Amino acid sequence: MEWPPSLSTVTTAFGILITLQAIFIAIGIVTERRHQSSKLAWLMILVLVPLLGLLFYMLFGRLRPALRMRARREANEVFEERILAAGERGQGLDPLNSLPPALHAVASITRRTSGAALTEGNSVDILSRGFSKFAALRAAIEQATQYVHMEYYIIRDDNTGRSIRDALIEARSRGVEVRLLIDGAGCFYLPDSWLRPLREAGARVATFLPIRFPFLTSRRDFRNHRKLVVIDGREAFLGGMNIGDEYSGYGDDDSAPTTWRDTHAHVVGPCVAGLDEVFAEDWFYATHDPLLRPDPAHWDTPAGDHIVQVVASGPDRSWPTFQQVAFSVITAAREQVNITTPYFVPDASILMALQTAALSGVAIRILVPGKSNHPLVSAAQRGFYPELLDAGVEIYEYQPGLIHAKTLVADDRYSLIGSANMDMRSFRLNFELGLSVIHESCARRLLDDFGNDLAQSRRFTIEDLQHRGPLRRFAYSAAQLTSPLL
């Protein structure tokens, strides 16, 4: 054999190596536990741009569930019985039996896919202004006597972030246990100068899926997108707001609007037990500390008359819970469905559910940002507009800025509030958390917010799409092709 090898020999060997690697990757894509449309999209990229597609897949496409999810499944096994037991404490008769058939089906699907029982005796307060949310959160931390459990996707080193950190430090000085779980991607740029005072005060801080090599692993799949605080097992905060000045949404006087609008929930009652166990499961995954502590007695204490079910989803579970819950609610609705989401990139099942409901006479209204912080997502969601508008779905684009709330309200009685967007990343790749609430007052409160947001929004019509011109309409359709990857 000639040595050193000729350029043609090296080129041939390199081509064979790349081809073999592409074949093995294609086999892996076909056998991965991902949505069929996502598989087809990645296979098309590998075929159309082999070398570049191979590089993109290695950087952004690999799921690697065996490596990433093994410890997560261990956490599920440790806590599955505890989550169910916590959710069913102090209920008496199963509240499922008191629900109408449509909501009974939704609650059953939530229970079977998320593993959470339906709980009575809860109180849910909607917080649609960031200033109010952070003020209520600080006040609750100041009243903590046992522990504060907190996990967030994003925490900023700004006025809002430092005020929450200082409240945690003050709680720790009173002897309160403080545990903070941050996501490795969302908090990648959170400086150690923010975390150090917490650790020095005795708080425990852990990172969910830390990023070791930013240029190779800084992808957003399998991220902990949850925003949750549990205090003394008595009350909890969850929803769409991270911790940062932009999430405040309103000025210091709680009246001057800024560019962000979001929704959070403050809940008290038996359902907090299930939320506490979700935190315990996430904490165990990150630290292997099982948090095996006595059950607080107030888990059995009624705080109101809201029926609530915890909705937890993630790539470690057998079912895409948020997607199936949303699908079941849309198909069960008889009068109206109102959806607010910052990122609307549905799959075929959600798209069909929305079209079918609208064609059957259900009033479907979808509220999205007029200008998104992710232009490709904004273009892709507009690619779905024509077939939705043709079915009678009403689409509104919020004008003051970015609407970041993630809510769904159906038939003036059912509400879904949480961290999940209406896209494939939230449905299948991220760890998400929300509340399924069955109560008229909660639905009315969210509908009031929805109405206020619509008053600041512009309805998008077929004529608007036609006026955008053929090139822009082509761009929307082309961006829509990337939706399985967004």
C-alpha cells in the first residue's frame, strides 16, 4: 500500500467513513423514541446535506435517552408510589365520580399519563402581573418555618433575582431549609457571584443536567423548564414566569405595563403534596438525595373548593402528558376553547383537534405574540394559520410585546396553567409542570385576563396573510417544515 496515501485514497476513505456513520445515525434516528415527523425531518437533512446534516445532528439532534434518562427512571421508581399517595390523601370519595363525563375523561387521562390523582379542597389564585407574583412569593418565603423548595429554568442576576435570593438567605438565617434546583442551560450564564451567598448561608444548590462542554452540549432538549416553589408543604407557586426583571411584566407601581405579560398560580391545599413530590423527584435526579421526610399534616387540610390535578410531563415518561391533556380538552369542549401561548407549533394531532372542534361549532381562539423573541418559531407558527383560519379558528397577535403566558381555558370551567408551550419541545422534550383546575371562578379569572389581552391584540385574517406577499408566505411555509425540530 502506498504511504503516505494519495489524496484520492484519503478522500475515498473519508467518504466511506462519513457514509457509514450517516447510515448508523439514520438507523438510530429510526429506532429513537421521538415523533415520526421529527424522524423524517432529520432523515431529510441527512440526505439533502449529508456532511452538514451529520454535524447538525451530532450537535443538536441526539436524544441519548439511555445515558440521560437512566437516573431519571430511578427517580420515578423511588417516588411513583409517594406521588400517588400524596395526591389521594384526605379526599374521601373519589372526586372523579362528581365530574361530568367529558371532564371525567380528561381527569382520567391526566391520572394515567401523569400519575397524579385528582384532589379536592384546594385554593388557586391567578397571578397575571409579575410584580404581584414576586411580592407574593417573597411574602411566602418570609413566612416559611420549615423549608423552601425552588426550581427554575431561568434566574437572572438582576434586581428581581437578587431580591428573591436575599429572601432565601434571610429564611436560611431563621433555620429554614432551602433547596434550589437550576437548569444547566437556562441558568448557564447565572454567575457564581449570585449563587455564592446562598451556599455560604447554608442553602443547597444543585444543577439539573449541567452543561460541561458548551459548544457541544448547549442544546435545549431535556431541559427542566419547570418553574416551581413549594413552601413548608403548605403552598406552592408555579406557571410561566421565570425569575428576572423582564418577567415582572409591570413596573414597581404594578400599573405601568412593560413588554412582557405572563401568568402564574399560587395554590394552597392538598394538591401541594403532589407538587412537593415533583420537586423531590427532580432533586433526587440531580443529587440522589431522596428527601425522605415525614408528611406534613396540613396536606390533609382543605383550603378552598377548587378541584386540582398536577400535570407533570417529561421525556422520561411513557406518555406526552401535556399533549394528550390538551388534545382531550380540545376534543371534549362543547362551547369554547381559549389558548394563550408564546410559541405555537402544533403537531398533526393538535392541529386536527383544533380544526375539528372549530368545524363542529366550538369557538376556538388562540392568542400568540405579534412579535416573538424567536423569529423562526414565529414564522413557523404563521405557516399553520391558513388551515386554522379556513376551519374558523380565530387567531390574535398580542401587540404591546411578548405574551409569555401558557394557559388553556375550556367551557368556562376547565383551566390548564403551567410552563408548557403549545409546541413539540414542551410536549416531548422538556420537563414541564402545570395544574389542571376544575372550577368556574378560576376559569372566569383567566378569561378576564384573556379578554384584556385580546383588547390589546390584533386579529389575524386570511386577508392579512395574502397582503404579506408571495415571498413571505413562502418563507412561512418553509419555516413550518422545521416545526418538528423546534
